[in-house]
Amino acid sequence: MITRLDAPLKVTGEAKYGADHSFTGMVYGYLVLSTIAHGEIEAMDATAAKSAPGVLEVYTPFDSLALRPPSLPVFGETWVPLQDKEVTYYGQPVAFVVAETFEQARDAAALVAVAYRERPALTSLAEGLDTAEVAPPGFDGSPPEIEVLEDGVESIEAALAASPVVVEATYSTATQNHAAMEPHSAVAVWDDGKLTVYSGNQASNMQAAELAIALDLAPDAVHAINPFVGGAFGGKGRTSTPAFLAAAAARALGRPVKAALTREQVFTATAGRAATVQKLALGAEPDGTLIALRHDSWCHTDVARSFVEPTSHGTSREWYATKNLSITQKVVPLNLPPTTFMRAPGEAPGSFALESAIDELAVKLGMDPIELRVRNNSTAPPGHDLQWSSKHLDECFRIGADRFGWAHRPPGTRTDGDWLVGMGVATAVFPALRFPATVGITLRADETAVVATSGADPGTGLLTVLSLVGAESLDIPADRIVPRLGDSTLPPGGMSGGSTATASAGTAIMLAATKAIDELVALAADPGAPFEGAEVTYADGRVFADGRSMTFGELLRAVGRESLEVTGTSAPGEEMTKHSFASWGAQFVEVRVHKWTREARVSRMLGVFDAGRIINDKAARSQLMGGMIWGISAALHEGLEVEANGRFANGDFASYLLPVNADIPEVDVHFVEYPDTLHNAVGARGLGEIGTVGMAAAVANAVHNATGIRVRHIPITIEDLLED
Amino acid sequence: MRPFELTAPTTVDDALATPGTFLAGGTTLVDLMKLNVLTPEHVLDINQVPLQGIDTSDGLRFGALERMSAIAAHPQVYPAISRALLLSASQQIRNMASIGGNLLQRTRCSYFRDVATPCNKREPGSGCSALDGANRMHAILGTSDSCVATHASDVAVALVALDARLLLANAEGTREVALRDFYQLPGDTPALENDLRPGELITDVVVPRRDWAANSTYVKVRDRQSYEFALCSAAVALDVRDGVIADARVAAGGVGTVPWHLPAVEDALRGAPATQASFEAAAAVAADGARPLRDNAFKVSLLKRTIVRALLELTEGSSR
């Protein structure tokens, strides 16, 4: 069992996160947020704040720091604060106070008076559905509306009308916050026109690129350092407001600046997951064979339309074999904080709707929901020719049913004392993606090898993966690998996002290792080298020729070199023209609902996953457990309550509920391991996000099994299950 | 948090002689100071004042500074009280929070805690944001047009049920008040939550001896299994003789602006057989007079169900 390399540092408090850095002369920034959802700032009176003890400066849209909105291919344009007087959501950053101490900045921030010219705000997704717009194309360029029809079928409606059994229902999911332990924060230091920023993020090179554009600097004038990240989940992809403002204020003031959001500010001054409404219609044969699937989706977005939560594209587009498919995606711009990537964007809320609807169809057909899913197993996405590279979902269900005791799920309800007991199941799918990645390998004279890329390990275990794949590729023990991450000066790769880092960086490591070994054996045979002119081979960290061998360190020392440095680059390629790729899973949940007071509690859960080769079993299990717990949280606890004025009624950890230990029973995770070398040379597919997919539906389906009550929204709370 | 002056009196007399805000466990005061909801200029840390001790020689007597965790762990403490304590907050908070401070804890109404929103309790006359706002967690009993915030304490519910009294000290002397009478309905003065006079200090919490209080329990219903306030809770005690209820105590939490004593439910239980049918009949009157809000109408049903569940658990020892 391999323990992650950074674990001892983290549990002992030795790990230094972004905001843990401090410098001589450092000052502190504190944000002021708007208290209206829509309008214009007429005036701001910072007089009292500016004369408060220790205050150096108060930046406002009237007296601002110059920042240009950066735009990168992956993210699109990123909003930068304090550049105009428009307020488009409650809790928008409108001023930044810098003082000698944190307390002085915070107290002065309370003295900034803002006068607004308020305008009517639209803050409710339900009320905004009439103003919905067709969504822009997805990140992969896919259109917002997709229809696949069998020859001779006129429309999806005709296919549904011709279906012997039809289920139609509307589902909704709440807006959420990533709620990472580490609040968004940054420490910015300038030296001779160059900026160094310490800030938790998902890719240091992208943070450096965004800051360089925002501050009008040459790309190499920004050094982003990101050694540890206290959770990201998609919420630390874009550069944060504290990072932009700390960097700009530090330049203006000539002092290092530290800025961190308070927990309450994290809920609005960052970005979250959109609320969704989804209408599903399933048409089937009496034996369960799907004839038609229609999935219409709406999500909210901010007025800048910064992100689409693609619920039908993330699920119904690919999950089941159906001859007729229609999916649509619309967005409803609201006066709410921006939305962004959040663990399984699209798939998580989308699977609540689709997998609840599949369960409803199973109930209507009187069919076992696993049997219904297996019956509609797909060999390729509907309307596509490219078959799945490696898919063992039916095996996941078979093993899961056996481990979970699914066969003992009796018809009707079971009880245990005063608790009603039910079981639910759902499919989990997440696309297997890769991003271009470059990894550097440096063989060193001291017999160690550095494996380095700029990306991040926000708890995913990438640092350990670098070490394990590096050791395997260089044929040396893992304790001789020095893995490095989280520095924008390292080769660009290993961004934490899209469940891609292991497959992307892992493949690049293999390529870099091959190159390093090639150069090493060439070096060994060079004129004047120990194996001059010989046919040199490499194994076990040594070069061999003529019946002799040397370690790579000995060779480097012998030729008077301290190191040998190479990079390897990988990117999606030809495989994309041959197969479709995804990870698969079967989620099982047992729920208890109290007969009298109707609390729903999860008593058992199991996920069986097909994610290709598993590099680090322990970290992989932890990832999936965490994802599954996220799903429980979405199903039973988590959701921001939006008030008419755009305020989040529960925007703090006292009232935005996440499960505590007592809510989570033992989590069983099982893998079917089929290395997917058609996808990448390492054979691993992503597993950072799939754990949360399907869980909310499995809970809702278990609640239905226990109580007979079908709840079509999450979170499910007590009042949903009270019958009087 | 604003700068403040901190002093630490060591006797009750010293504490009463100094104007300021008392700090015991700090789990409410410091929290609300961080949010700028409370901005005392002078804080009196009373933790060195000798107000500790658990005396079980005649009923129960707790020094006001006794920690929640210590009372919860004491074997002689009536079950409704210890369970209410154990279902409160977290172990870390229970290790800090005092019993006296617990009874004075402020509401969890999110508008009270957010200085950017109107709140009559925090800023009299500014209006009540919860009346038409997010009010799922709010009260259905004892509310007014000025305030619908619940009282947040669990143990206060158990203590109200079990006829607890408070000993209070002030500059003039001492006095004793029934906990039930101590709490005040919001009316049009929601900032006044209780009968504590300026500068007055709770010194002791007293629970009268009643042998059948050993037959008591506390049930708490909430949105997660731990570390969360009650949507609804019930403290019940029954004196059952030959299958008939001779006497009963019932109070509810999470539904009232104060810990909610339910004498009508007690009356309905007295003389009735200790059966589910009796419990349901008695619980049926629990929400009489309730004024549900937009988001919390379910509490009417939940209150009755919680009382029935608590009574059943007490008599059948059934499910947890």
C-alpha cells in the first residue's frame, strides 16, 4: 500500500500553502463585497476607511488598479475585479482595502460606504426559464442541440409517441459551492519588475499566463508557485480575485501583499455550480429496450454567461444505446455569482436526472433497474461509429450486485426497527480525456531522478503518481524519484482538471523516460565515455555493455556531468479517430428513512469502477470515496438557498451543510482493472470525478425504494418525505 | 471583530462591579464578535470566577460555568439533559461552552448573523428579513411580526421540561427564577430575549429532584446526523404507573422563539394509558396556535411526529 508522499507534511502542518507564505514588509488586503444583486455604484466613500489605523490604500472602481481581463483557450475570458461600476450579483467584489495588518484591513473595510443605483434583479432559475437562451457550443465544439433519429422517424416526439412505455418527468438540482478547505488566497511579491505569486490553483502555468495578461507583463515575468492546494474541485482553475488584487496592489504599493477570502466571501466572490432544471422523457419497449430518449436542460449562469453546466450533453448524449435521441441545452442568465467547473460538471447533476428517470422507467416496467441498464448497454455513443475502447460496466453491475446483496432487495419496503430501508442503484460515466502535457526528467549524478511538471496536486495524488510512473519508466525504485509540481517555471503539464492528470502526465513521463534512456546510452558510448563505441543497453537504473555496467549516476560522474535533462510531451492523437473513451461505474446505496420523523440517512454505499489501470490503489480509493461522499452531500445536504435579492441565505459553513462523519457509513470501493492502452500508454483513465456521478440518483432511488416517495430535486430533505 | 478591552474578574462581586459583557466559553460571544454582530467595548472573562460544580445531592445543581461536556458525562444527570447536551454542537465546543452561556446563546437566524441585512433583534426597528425571507429554520410558535427566530439551545428545552430554575446574582443581591419564565417572547421587543437584568449573572442552574425524571429522553431531528441545529426536538419525561401515565413533562425545540413548554400535551397525557394512541392524541395539540411561514409549514407535522417518537422511544426503548 503506497501512502501519498505529501501526507506526512499535510497531517503535521509542515506543508506550506499559498497564504502560509510571509515576507518582510508584507501588508494585507481585504475585500468589500456588494450588498445588491444588480445596479450601478453611484458613489463610494472611502474617506473613513483611508484614515483608519494602518490603512495604506483603498481601491475601488473609482480609484482602481489596472487589470485587463485575460483569456485562455481552456477557460475563455476571466473576470477581473474593480474595473467598472456595474454590480451584477450580491457579494461581488467592489473594493479592496490594504493595511499593515489583517485586522486593520478588515476593520477598515467595514467603513467603506457604497451608494448604489439599484435595478431590478433576476435571481430565480424557475422564474427565469422564460428568458432562457440557447447555450453556446460546448468546450468540444458540440452544438447545444443534438438529435439522432432512426431512419424513417420524423421527430423525437414521434418516437416517444410510438413507444409502448413512456416515462416523463422534470428534475432540478441546487446551486452549489466547491467548499474547498483552503479559501481562495494569494501572496504577491515583486522584485525588479517581476512578480512571484503564491496561490493555490489547478495549474501554475495557467495562473502565470492569466496574471501576465492581466498585469500587461511578459509571460516570463510572472512566477506562480503552487506547492500545495487545499482542495480545488474546479473552483481554482481561473485566477482568483485575491490573486489579481494582491498582485496589482503589491505593484502599486511596492510592498508584498497577502489577501485571502473569508469563508463567507468564498461563497460569492468566486464561482460555483449552476442550478439546473432538466426534463426527461424515455420511451421503451415492454422488455425495457430504449426507443427514444429526450433530455432538455436548463442551467443558470451569470450575466457574463461565463459557464454552461452541460447536463444532457454530459449524460444522455452517450450513456445508453437508443435509436432516437434528442438533447438540448439552454442557459438562463441571472444576477448571481459566476458559475464554473465543479467536480463532474454536467455529469453530476445530469446523472441525478437521467438515472432517476431510468429508475422510474424500471418501476413502471416492473423490471430490475440493473437489468434495465444492462439491457441498454451501449457499444458506442448513439449516432457514433467509434466503439468504446474498453467498457466493463456490465461486470461492474454484476460484481456490485453480488457485493451489495442486491438480490435481497425485496419488493416493497423493508424495515429495521422504526427505520424504513431501501436500496438504490445508478450508472456512473465520465469521459476519458487527456490534455497536452510536458514533463521534464532530470537524471542526476547522485542517482536520483527529478520528474517535474507545472501542474497541481490538490489532493488528487498526482505528486505520488509522478513518482510511481517515473520509477516504473526509469526502472529505479520510487524513493529515488524526486517529483516536482506546482511551479510555473517547470514544463507545462499536469493541470488538475477533467480527470486528466494521471493519463496526460503519465504518458508524458513515459515518453520523457524513453528519451532520457536513449540519451543516457548514447552518452555512455560517446568518444571518451566509459563505453566508447559499444552497444549500450539500460536496465534497473544502469547502463550495460561489454559485460560491464554502471549506474546512471556513476556514468554521469565519469563524464563529468551533474545531470542529464530531457522533456517528453504527449497529447491526444490518432487514438481519437479510432475509439470513444470513458470510465464507468456502478453505484449502490442503502438508505434508511425514519418512520416518524423522516430523516434519510445513508447506511451503506458501494461503487464498482472500471477506470482502466489503477496506478496507486490507496489514493484511487480515497479519490472515489471522496467523490461518492460528494454525491451523498449533493443528494441530502448541499445547496445554496437563493433569496429574491440575490443573497445566499446559507452562505457559510454553519448553514451550507456538508456531511459530517456521522452521516457517512463505511464506503466500499471496488475496481475492475482493465488497462486501457488504446487510450494512452499508461493504461489509466481518469477517476477524479466519476465517484460523484450517479450517487445522488442512487440515493433518490433508494429513498423511493424505502418509502415509495419519488423526490425529483436535490437536496432531499425531511419535508420531502413527510406525508402530512 | 472590533478592538475591545478585556479584564478578568475573579469573584462574583468583582464581576458584578464592572460594566461589560461576560465571556464564559466564548462559543457564542466570540463567534458573534467576529461577525460584528456583537461589538462590546469591554469584555469580562469570568472563567476564573468560582462558579463550577455539579451537585446531585438533592436534584441537580450546576455551577453556571460548568462545561457542557462535564454535565453530559455525569452519571446522575437526567437522561433528557445529558442527551440534549450530547446532541449539541461538537465535542470541542461542548468542552468550551458553559451551561450558563448555553442558556443565553443567541439565535442562529442567518439575518441576525449578517450585519448587512435588517434584523429587529440585532438592530431594533430595522425590520425582520426572515418574515418574507428564507425561513425554513425559523419558528412557528411564539412568533411576532417583529421576529420569528428560534431559540437555538437543546439543553434549554430539556431544562424547561424538567422545571429547572436559575439562580441570578446582581449588585443588589440574588434572586431565583423559573427557566420557563426567564425567556421572553419577542413581541415587539425581540432584542430583549430574557429576564436577565443589565449586569446580572447566572450563578447556578437547578433542576428539582423528581425520581421519574430518570425516565426521560431527548430526540433531535435535523438535516444531518451531527453538528447541526434542530429542525425540531422534543424533551419528554413520563411517570408511568401500571401502564397509566401519572405525570408527564414535554417541551420542544427548533419550533419556538423560546424553548417551548407544552402543558397542553402534558395535560392530555396525564391519566392516559402509555400507548401509541395516547401519544398521538396528546401530540395532536402540540402545534395549536402555530403560525407557519413560507418555508416551514412542515414543522407543524414534524413537531407532532417528534413528540410521538420521543414518547415511543421512552416507553418502548425502540429504535434510536
